[in-house]
Amino acid sequence: MELYIDIALIITSLALIVSVVLQNKGIGMGGLTGSDSGGVFTARRGIEKTLFWITIILSAVFFILTVTAVLMEG
């Protein structure tokens, strides 16, 4: 059973990494200098909104799997 949870954790973590990287809007290194307008809010629409919710769901699944793996160890 631990093997299945470990495999699920790996798959979930990779999917979470991909979903976070895909949300990057190309701010790049300009955000480090303070010269960009990072305070501007834009509404999420379409695929961006779907990706946002997928990221939230993946993070919740990752948290549940991590807690389950820790409880199974001890």
C-alpha cells in the first residue's frame, strides 16, 4: 500500500509543479528590480481559471497523500 501512495505522491507532485509553472505570466527577472506593476489585478478567465482550480485541487490531494504517508509510517 505504501508503494501506491509513494507513486501517487510522485505523480501529484509533478502535476503540481507543471500547473504552477504554467501559471507564470512571463514576469521574469523584471520583478526583482521593482520596476514592474505587480500590484495590478486581472480577473482569471477561461483556461487560466481552470488551471487555477486544478492547482488548488492538486495541492489538496498532495497534502492528503502526504499526511496519509506519514500516518502509515508511524
